[in-house]
Amino acid sequence: MRKFESYRLRWFPMVFGMMALLLVANAAGASSPTKHFVSEGESISEAIERAVKGDTLIIRAGYYEEHEIIIQKPLTLIGEGRPVIDAGDAGDIFLIAADSVWIEGFELKNTGFSSQNDNAAIRVFDSRYLTVEDNRIINTFFGIHLSNSQHISIRNNFLEAFEKRSHRTGNGIHLWQCDTALISANHVIGHRDGIYLEFAVMVETNRNIVENNNRYGLHFMFSHDNAYYHNEFRNNEAGVAVMYTRNVIMKYNLFEKSLGSGTYGVLLKDISNSVMKYNRIENNTTGIYMDGSNNNEIHYNLFRRNGWGIKLLTSNDGNTIEGNNFVGNTFDISTNGRLVTNSLERNYWDKYEGYDLDGDGYGDIPYRPISLYSTIVERIPSAIILWRSFMVSMLDRAERVIPSITPENMKDLKPKMRPNDIDFKPE
Amino acid sequence: MLKLLKYSLYNILRTRFTLLYFGFLLLATFAIYSLDHDLARVSLSLLNVVLLVVPLICIVFATVHFYNSYEFIELMLAQPVNRTTVFMSQILAVGISLSLAFMGGIGIPMLIYGGEASMIYLLFVGVMLSLVFTGLAYLASVMTRDKAKAIGITLLFWVFFSLIYDGLVLFMIYVFYDYPLENATLAMVMLNPVDLARVIMLMQLDVSALMGFTGAFFQNFFGSIRGTLISSGVLLLWILIPVYFALRVFKRKDL
């Protein structure tokens, strides 16, 4: 018995010592992040220098003239009362090459233009777990520029650029070779491409408003398996262009006011196995331009007041265009040949003049959406000036009865008598 | 002048033709509204009425009315009134009554069912076309003494402007499509009041398609309010010039 007690006592200091050691280690280590405060007149770069991995920097309201603020360790930078960081046209503002960085609440401005360097308000390399939230990024060349990064969240930022000469504008949100990202509720104005993705996979883009950009609102290439929900693309110089990608989902978006030749509500170039549903495509010169795209589902969209609803080239194959509403478009569909390998079904066409004797809600005679005159206009653009004249209406009507120039098989066998009931805004 | 205008209007009202015209437009517009629920389609159907029916009725009615009130005109000219006053009161009376009938016939259903911006243009264009074709009718009427011949000329005007002219332009476009045709076609459109009215409406209904043009001049023309202003200006000339010539002929004419 005594022997046993002494045995216990002998061990006690050792256990205690180890516990104490652990505690000390904890205090010095990651589990107790320090808050550093930076006020106007102090340097953010120096504060970052002093901070250790995992610290939080609170940048107080004020005006900071700094650029090339390099972050190479996990840090949280929070602007309190929206501090302004002005790069004075000298280059990048935040340069990040570290995991777990959080940037929130800043106003970042004036990166200046460079033909050598993609100056950006926030430029990120080889990072993971990055969050960029609630920043105002004003008058920058590029806005948020990421390359080779994963697990990114870009939310609630406002980006505006004012440069009008297109070669001097950069992209708003630019992702190159990224994986797993969320781009949500940002507002991008006046950049070259509002949102630009190249080799960016597994990206969800939702609730962004992208307008008045100098080139495309949304531009992506080789960015597979991405989803786009509830975005608004409006009045961008060249509309939206997406290319060389498969497995894209686009739902509940609004594409509007892309006006001009070579400007498209949505340009689908080599897009395959993708889904476009419940989108509103309004007031564009060309609603959707499809080239080399295969096996896509274009269902339940609204095409309203476009010059051309869909330009469906013969290079497309196996697409289904179903249940859409075509209302008030000058021309519903046009194509460039007689080959038809895409299917049209159950769409509502406001120009349909058939009847429904059996009362099943579908017209009894097929609708041919390609007007003769649209093929004439395709060849001779200035002929559009005669559109809606009595002469042209007669020609068009005759062609619809006996198709001779337009492809005979391009027809909707079950045109709806009434518009499809589509809910464009489910939350 | 006002007194004469009053009597002329009274004469027109007595024939009841404008009332009939008003009733017809009213019925047609109500029918169009009840058939189509989409306002864009309503404007389109109404556009066809405006481009085809309105010119025809205006030109025929104005011609017939001129000959029917020939004696009245002769009587008035026997009084110490100058010819310009007599002629202008006649033409104004016809123009006003036709425009009012049109505005009422199309406008009342619009007020009831509601409309959109393009319909205001439709009303404007309709009134302008009524006046243009009234002017043309009077020009044709003062040129000849024979009522049948005058009606023939006016019908020719109508067929030419609504149908043949567009055919010719289309033919031109087809033949010369290798050449830059934008400005030429625009100029040709200016030479036809029906086309002008149509283009003003195109700029409302199909602006998205019109913006597909590559020509900078076209972009400029269609992309701003300027195109509408220029077209309306030329349409106004289409009212003033025929009336001016008709008046000139009438002043020198041996009745």
C-alpha cells in the first residue's frame, strides 16, 4: 500500500509539468490570435510584417496611401468604418500568396493602368481558403484577380471602373486556373469583362449584377462544372460570351440590353451538356447565339423583344429548345443552312397563327419559327428597313405556307397556344 | 377663316362618314384588344391598320369630299373671300375631322385597356398619315376636274406608296446588295410617307434588331431620338409640300 502511494506521488510532478508546458505552448501558438490595430498615418504593410500567422488586423477608418501590400501568411484584415487604401496609380494594392486570408470592409482605389502587369486591387496567387467580402473597389485596372487558387469566396463587393478606352480596362473579377469558388452578390460596373473565368472549375456564381462593362458581362472558357444563378447581366458592350465548356448550369439569370452587331445576350460557343433554364433574355439584338454547341437543354426561358431570339447555326447538334416563351421578338429563330439536328418543342410563339381544335393546349399545325425575311436580312442587313411592310409580310406568309428557302424541318410540332407558365424568381 | 372652317366642319359632320370611320376604328381596335392580350402584339396589329387602312380611307374620303363640296367652294369664291382662305379651311376641316376620328377610334380603347409608349407613337404616326393623304388627295383633286379620274389618281397614290414602292425598294436592294446600301435605302424610305411612318414604328418595336447594323450612320440614326426626329420632320414635309402645291394650283385654277 505505501509502496503504491509513493509510486503515485513520484508521477505527479511529471504530469503537472507536462500540462503546464502544454499551456505555455498554447499561449504562444495559434489558438490565441492577437488583434492588431492600425490607424491612419500608420503603415498597413508594417503591421502585416509584425503580425504572426492567424492574427487579425483591424484597420481603422482613414486614408492610407499604400500599394503592394504583401500578405504571405494567414491573416484576417478587417476595415473598420471603411478605410480607403489609395494606390495612387502605382500598382497592385493587396498581393496575397497565403492560405486562409480574409479581406473585408475596405475601399481600394486607383491601381493605375499598366501594360506590363495586371494591376489589381486584390491579386492572389496559389492560395486557398480566401475570402474577399464587402469591399468597394473603385477605379482599378483589374478588380479582384486570382490565379491558381482554390476554395475562394468573393461576396458583396462593389467594383467600378471608369476607363472607356477598351485596351486600358481590365476585368472585374478574374479567375484563372482556380477551383471551387463562390462569387456571390457582387456588383461590377465599367470593367472590360465583368466576370472572367478561364480554367476555373466548380465555380458557383450567383446574385451578381454586372452592367455597363466595356466588353463582356460574363466571359468564360474551359470552365467546366460551373453554375450561374440569379445573376443580372445588363447593357454590357458585347453581352455575355461563354466558350469551350461543358456541364454548365445557368438558371434564373437575366440577360438584357445587349445591343449592336456582334453583341449577344448570350453567345454559346462550343458549350456542351449544359442547361439553361428559367432565364429571361430581353431586349438584345441577338438573344442567344449558338455555334458548335451540343446536347444542351434550353428550357423554360423567356425571349422577349429581341431582334433575333436565337441564332442557331447548323454547327449545333442535339440541343433541345423546349417550353420557352418567344414574345415580341423581331425574328424568333434564324439559322444558316437547311440542316436541322436540334429539336423544338412545346414552345410558345406569339407569332403562331394556328388553331387548337382538340383543345389539348397545343396548336394542331406546326409552327415554323424561321421567317423568310430573316434569311434575307441575314444576307442583306439593310433590307431590315422594309420589315413590317405589307410587301414583306405577304412574302413571309407565302413562305410559311410553302417553305422553299427556309429549312423545312425547323419547326415546332407542338406549339403552345398560351404562354408557358414559368416562375423566374424562386428563392 | 374660322367661320369658314366651322361651316366646312359642319358639312363634313353632316355626311356622317367620319362618324362611320370613327365607329369602324373603334370596333376594330376593341376587337384587336380582345383577341390579343400582349400589348406588343396589339401595337403590331394596330400598325397594320394604320399603315394600310388609314391612308386608303383618308385619301378616298378627302377626294370625294372635295368634289361634293365643289358647289360650296364656288359659292364661297363668289364672295369677297380670298382663295387661300377657302382652300385652307376646306383642307383643314377634312384633316381635322379625319385625325379626330382616328385619335378617338384608336385612342379610346387604348385609354380603356391601357397601352405602352409605342402606342403614343402609333397615334402620332396615324395622325400624320391622315394629314399626308388628305394633302395628296387635294393635290390630285385640284389637278383634274373629273371626279372619277381624281379618285383613280388617289387610289394609284395609295397602291404605289403602300405596295409598289416597297416592292421596288426590295428589288433594288436585291439587285445592288453587293454595294453599301444603308444610306441609299434610308434615302428611299424618306421618299415614301407610309415607309416613314413604318420606320418610326420600327424604331419603337424592333429597335433591338435595328441595332444589329454595322454601319455607324445607321447606328446613329436608329440608336437615338435623332432618327425619330428626322423621320417626323420629313413626314411633316410630306404634309406641307403637297398642300403647298395644291394651293398653288387651286389659286390659279379656272373653276
